[in-house]
Amino acid sequence: MKQIIRDNIPHLVNVFTRMAYRRYSTLRARLSARWWGVIMGRKCSFLGHPLFHRQPGSRIAIGANCVFNSSPGSNLIGVNHPCMISTLQEAAEISIGDGCGFSGTMIACAQKVTLGKNVRCGSNTMIMDTDWHWNDPRVEANAPVAIGDNVWLSVNVTVLKGVTIGEGTLVGAGSMVTKSLPAHVIAAGVPARVLRTLDGDGRSKENKL
């Protein structure tokens, strides 16, 4: 360990404060998950208090080793609101794989939302399989969302209903995903479109699609 000097004291205080806050937040979040009937895997950790809401007859299952950042300073990019995980109708199902990370992420499910393993959700991402007001005649039917393993959704990405995102794909900041994306690509824009393919190591290929 480095010698404690004036230069590193603020950082050390911040580290120990976050450790204590994480323990408190994790205990509180686990109690909230149990209250709402949320299935949660081992070693999930929390900074700040997430909001769970499970409609009776629906299912929310979270894998092991997931991280939830819900307080404003828990991510230095900035978190605008807590993580919010909610089912909206009976028989709706949210399934989150092991090792996923969330910062101020909102997941809303009226039918089915599935996230694979090691999905990264940047600050203030939104994932939904519904337009919320499904009784409005201008709105089309709810449609499932599926996000593959190792997908990275950058800050302020929105994923809309009926979308599948293939394994290993990266979606650029501020994008709105309205249509499905293949595996191992970089996509961005409003609406998001494929910009480049990725090789097996996750590196961008030179050719532009």
C-alpha cells in the first residue's frame, strides 16, 4: 500500500465511504427484493437504493454478481435516477443473467425482457418491451426484448419493444434501438444502425458496413 499523504487522503476517504455505503445499500436492496418477490443471485452489489416493482403473477429473476448503481455519484458520468426494475402485467417476465452491470437503468416489462450474461448498461439506459399505454389505439402490441451476452449499451441508450441485440454488440451513446441488431457489431444513431463489424476479440474491423 502506498504511503498515506495529503495528496491521496481524499481518494482513500472516498474509497472507504463507498465500501460502507455499498454494504448498507446491498442489505437494503436485498430486503426490498425479498419484499417484492424478486429472485436474486449471490454476490449482487448495490450503490444507492434501486426501485423494484413486481406485478402479482409475474417474475423478476436477477443472476449472480450483478452490480447496480443508483445514487447520483455512484457513476462519475452521472446517474439521473435509481435503477428501476418493474413488471407491468401478470405473467410478465424479466430475466437478467450473471455479471451484468447497471447505472440508473430502467427496465420495464409487460411481456418478456431477457438479458444475457455480462451485459453492460451505461448511465440512464432504458429497456422496455412496451409503449406503456397499450390501451391507446395508436399503440401497437407489446413485443419481447432479448439482449445477448456481453452486449454493451452506452450512456443514454434506449432499447424499444420487439428488439433483439446479438451477442457482443456495442451500442453507441445516445442511441435509440428500434430494430434488431446482429451479433458482434458497433451500432449507433437515432434510430441505431450498424456502423462496423467486430472480430472475435471484440476489435473493430477496418471495413465499414
